[in-house]
Amino acid sequence: MVVNRNTRISILITENENVIEAITSLNKHFKKLKNPILRKVLAPRVSVADAAKVGGVSINILLNKIAEVGFEIELTKEENYINDFKNNLNNISMNKENLISLDVRPIIESGSDPFKEIMIAVKKLTNNQTLEIINSFEPIPLINKLKSKGFKTWTDKSNDGTIHSFFRKEFESKDLDETNIEDVVLDFDEKYKEFFGKFKQIDVRHLEMPEPMTTILEELELLPEGNALFVEHKKIPQFLLPELKARNFEVLYNKKSEDHLQLLIFKN
């Protein structure tokens, strides 16, 4: 098997589980792969290139480490990749009016979900404008969502650990859908009664992003067939919704207050 920058970590683990020890030896951030539940949630979404960014190492260093357990590797032309990235930044810097910056850290620190503010900024972008999202972690669900809508994206990690994610609209992108609680058919009470005694209840309101999303996905992996997950949340978890849809889960809402939303997640 030939491994390159686009190979998914889940494929490597399936081929040879020894790759977990090899990868985790590079950076403590990779130790989550030792957790079977987290591994099942995270590994299918993460490529070698994504993992290198998370671990703060070059793609070729990670590929060489993977080669130590017997994989054949295809080294990336990282110099070209880095130069392309720097050129992107330089071009933007020369034309500041085309760079729109949004620091979502204060929003997250206040306990709110920045999804709405991000979508407002995205929808206001004109052709050739670039949106910069400043955060403490890489927003992979957002990156995947906007890639699917025709945006070019790339990320940079500053020396202080801050993550800068860039999204460029170079042509008329596809419509950006946004789930709205008013658009959902709220038969929450009926389903609640149906699953009463057959659901697990969790509260993620005290967790910092992206922990609510990963916690919910972990619990769903353990959920017995025919059961539901009852979640106490602050807001509609917009980044989680595509993941639930991909796993054939449905979600119903019960709005208790502006900062308290109950979710009932289940499979038909």
C-alpha cells in the first residue's frame, strides 16, 4: 500500500494498528488515537496532511514515521505546497480590502456557538474576497462544509498556537444551507415518550468547543440499537448536524430558553 498526504488515518490503522504507536510518538495530540471510541470518530475524517497540521509537524516527517512500520510512502513536494500557501498570504496582504477577519475566540469563551456569525460573514463575501477565521483549534467541520460549497481553504498556525483558517470565494458558490429551529417539525414530546426508558442523558453545556460535538459522537458510537441520546445543550450544534445526517441519525429539539436546548438524537 502506498501512503501519501491524502491517505486517511483510518485506512492506515485498518492495515496495520502499529501505526498508532508510530504516530503518537511524534506528538501528544495524536494520543487520542489510542482511544478506540475517539479513533472511530476522528480517524475517518483525518488525512495524513490534516494530522500533520494538528501535530505541528511537516507532512514528510509524518510520512517517514509511517514508513517505519512497513508502509510504502510517497513524499509530498512540501516546498511547493508551502510556497503556494505563502503566495496566497502575500497576495491577500497586498490587498487588505479583500481580507475579512473574524476572531471567534471571544464568542466561544462567552459560551456561545460562533456558527451564525461565521455564516453571516461567509454569505457577505464577494468574489475574490477571503475570510480569515481566527480560533484556538482548526475548524475541520467548517472547512469540509465550505469545501463542499466550492470554497478554497487553507490554514496556518502562528507561533503562539493560534489557528488562522482562510476561505476564499473565487466564483459563485453553492447555496449555504443553515438549519433553523423554526424549520424543524417539533414532535419532541411524542418521541421523548416513545424512547422513555431507552435513552441516555448527557449534559454538554459546561464543555468548551469542540468538546460538545466529540462527546456527542462518542456517545452515539456506544448507543445500543433502538435507543436514543438525550442531550442538554446551549445551542443548535450546526457543525454536528452534517455528521449526524451522514450517520443516518435524526435530531429533534426542545427549546427551554435562549441558552438551553434539549436534543433527542435517534435512528429511524
